[in-house]
Amino acid sequence: MSDTLGAPEKTQTDEHKEKYFGFQIKGWTNFDPMDKTLASIANSIERGDGFLTSLEVQNVESDLAAIGDEEVRECFANILAAKRLVKTVHELPKNLIQELRTALNTEEKGAPRKAVTSVANFQVKDESVPRAKQWP
């Protein structure tokens, strides 16, 4: 019988068994998409004001910790935490439930939201250079 020392085996809950896909979309529109949200651009494309020319999956990770972008990793971790919270909110102390309600009501009334990447404020210095836009 051999005992080997090594890293402890990872145990993943069901919520961590997801795969994460890094992708790039290319397309054309008959309007300037630089000041539009992704949802607005998608709606315009659905109406016939543009089309996608390619969708390329660049990275696939089966572990959240393997995602190289810290902000993206943090956003996914927050989403997973929120999903856990929603499933078990009835188990929380009443004062904490009230704090959550207050925070959610404050958010609905216009509290600033953090975006993964803000693309609306990108400055284009040279109009002759093609503009790139990164999506959150």
C-alpha cells in the first residue's frame, strides 16, 4: 500500500461544474455601434440593421479559478454567490433578510452599478484607426 502526498482532491458542488467560454463576435452594422449597449446592438441586428460574420470560442475553462481575467472571475463568483443566496434566503436571520431587501430596493432606485468593462467611454483619438470594442 503506497501513501502519496499531493494536492488535496478538488470537490466541486453542482454550481461549479459549469463550463466558462471566452468568445469573440465579429459583425457588421449600418449604424455606429460604439455608443450602444450590447443588447441594443443585438436588437438592431435582429431587426435587420446588421449581421454577424463570425463567432469564435477562444477559451473554455471548466473551473472558475482558471479564468485569467480577475474581474470576470469575480463577477462569476458574485453571480454564483447570489444564486446560492436566492436558494437559501429563507434560512437567513430576519435582520439580514431585511438588509438585503433594503439593499435591493436602493439598487432599484438608481444606485450606480459596476460594469465589467465600460465601453461607452472609450475615447477614439484617431478616426482613421479602426475602432475595437470589448464586451463585458
